[in-house]
Amino acid sequence: MDRTLELLKELTEADGVSGYEHEIRRIMTRELEGNVDEVLRDKMGSVVGRKRGTGDRPRIMVIGHMDEVGFMVKEIKESGYIKFLPLGGWWPHVALGQRMRVLTSKGPVLGVIGSKPPHLLEEKERTEVQKISDMVLDVGVQDGFNVRKKLGIREGDPIVPDSRFAVLGNRKQYLSKAFDNRMGCAVALDVVRKFQRAKHPNTIFAGGTVQEEVGLRGAHTLAHLVDPDVCFCVDVGVAQDLPPQPFSKREKLGGGPTILVYDARMIPNVAFRDLVVKTAEEKKIPFHLSVMERGAGDGGPVHLSRLGVPTIYLGAPVRYIHAHNGIMNRTDYDNTVKLIVEVIKKLDKKTVQSFTEG
């Protein structure tokens, strides 16, 4: 197993829903140490490593968010069934019948989100999407069994998908939870690793933010800490090569990284975007230009930090995001790393200044 594959496996199998990213932060810190000059943290829990080049500025920030979508224990019913609230966006259809783990002070507790068998469904229920607020988690409830005392479950405990990393029969395709956005975290680590011997006319800050899925929160504080001149927000693209459509020419697995020209919180700096696109074309790196009208990433708060930061959102497309399992293509991941590395090599003071002149 190569180093990147090991890293992706460890990062995606680790648990870190919004507000509970400590396990991911530990991995990120371990991987940064030895590859950067200094590891920095903000008071929200985001972490970043500083890798000095030939000058302190421009400061280039490369970040992925450490949190994944999940749930939190909201209420423990007298029966032992657990009501929960979402941390991040979930389509209710993908939650029913799925295994979950409650992370308690006594250790993880396995359960399943209950679903009625078809034999008990009324005709009207067959055409409705059940609300998450109406669902319950069953951790093996039984009359007389107190899940609070026996299992140590309490309100506020995080609930994570029970899912494991796997390489599929097509060896370039990986299956796991949390590619959104451990993919971006791994890219940030691989990018800074690529500069252990290569020169760069800037200082790189690579790391991960917290609580992106619940409001892009960690990006605010990390941008204030780093004071970047340019930022790459590395996050998943929404793969569109899904049935029943034929394979899409846009955002398909194996078609290269997605570069967003618009999301609900950011229009990227056009000059910076054009440099990224030109570099991809020069290096013959395949890519997609895309938009995300009903979602946003960490670039939203970063590009508004201080006096403004030229920022771009890019990353490998992933199928089935915000669910228990997604599929990512390794070539797309490698091309994302390669593209960011090649652009960083060009980001000297004069080039970065040109993004905001005229």
C-alpha cells in the first residue's frame, strides 16, 4: 500500500463530525510535523503547518476541512430509542437502515437507524420521505435495559457512519465515508510533502479547518491566524456521472479535478482562476469547470478575510457525497495535488500582486 493510499484510509476511517475533529487533528498534526517548519493552531481547533520558501510572502494557504457529516444525540427516549439531529446536510433517504456508531465516554456503541419493513408501511408512507426528526437510532433497546446507564450514552454524543475504506475491483476507484473532506486534508498534506526538496517563492500554510459542514466556521479563524495572500480551498466536486444518465462530460470520475467558477458564497478571483486553468492546460492536467448553486465551501469566509484573499475552490469529484459511502478516483486525486503544486511554483510576489491590480 503506497503512502497516499495509507493516508486516505486512515483519514477516512477516523471519526470527526463537526465540532469533534480531534482525531483528525491528531493525524494532521502528526503528518505535518517533520514536513513543515512550524505547526500552528487557532482556538477553534483548526491546524496548519508553515513551510517557508525563499520569502515570507506571499503566503499561500492550502486547506481542506477536517469534519464529516454525521449526527448528534438529541434525546434518549424512556424506551431507549435515540433521537438525533444532523451535523451537516443529509437527504433522509440515505439515512434509513444504516449502521451508525455513537461515540460515548465509554467507547463506541453500534446501532442502526430504524426503518419500517415494507410489510408495515401504509400506502401513503410508501410515497413519502421520512424526516430525520422522525427517525430513531436503535442500539439494541429492550424493555428494562437502560441504555444511558449501561452504555454511557448521553445527549451531545456524536454519531458517525459505520463505514470502512476499500479499494474497488477497478483499482483506481476508492470507496469510503468522509472523502468530503478528508480528500482535501490529504491533498494539503501531500502538497507540502512535495516541497521538501523543491523550491518555492513563497511560504506555504497547509492544513485543515473545523466545522465547515455546519457553517464554514473554522475557515474564519484560520484565515485570521494565517493572513494568507492566496488560498486553495480543496474540497470535493459533486460527481455527476450517475444513473440513469450516460456518463457525463462534466465532473466525472477519472476526468480530473473540479474547479468551481461559482458557489453560493464565492465567485473566485478571476485572474487567479485563469492562472490555475492555464497551468492545467500547460501541464496537460484534465479538469472540469463547474458551479455549485446550492452549496458553498470554506472559500466563502476566507476570500472575505481582512482586505480580501484571492481564493479558489478545487478538488477531486466524488460520487454519493453526504452519505455513508462515496467513490473517488485516485487519478483525480493525484492530478489535484499536481495542479496545486505547479501553480504554487508560479506564485511569486509579482504574480500574486497582479491578481488584485488594475
